[in-house]
Amino acid sequence: MKIEKKLDGERMIISLAGRLGSGGLDELKAQIADNTKTKILDLYEVTLVDVHVVRFLSSCEEAGITLARCPSYVREWILRERAEGKEQPS
């Protein structure tokens, strides 16, 4: 996994590349945790993710973080996870 962080005024862009697994989530969370108003995760170079990453990305998006250039298989997986979560009894 490769993480590249760019600050552009009130906007932070984090570009991710390679295979993203649960082992790299702590580092990604640390990179995201700041007071920047607008946060964007650029997923263009992501090649593989696991279910923990998909759930994390879904929660990021729900918190207002933009998922830019998200691979279609990741987007579909996020949508399935959300749909299955809504089907679970509370």
C-alpha cells in the first residue's frame, strides 16, 4: 500500500495505490485525522481491497469524505455492504 498526501489550502487529497488491507487502516486513519475541511481519497491506483477496507471507505464517505476515482468493483462492494447492513435487524 502506498499513501501520498497533498494539502491544497482547505483541501486534503490522499492518493492511495496498490493493495489495501486491514493492516494498513491504522496508517490511513492517521493520515485522515486532521482538521482539514475538505478531504478526498483518490482511489485511482488501488488494485485490491478487503472487506475491512470497504467498510472503512463506506464510513469515510458517510462522514463526508469524497471517494474520487473509485474503482467500479469497490463502489459496487460498498453499495452491497450498505444494503446488507440495512437488511440486518437492529
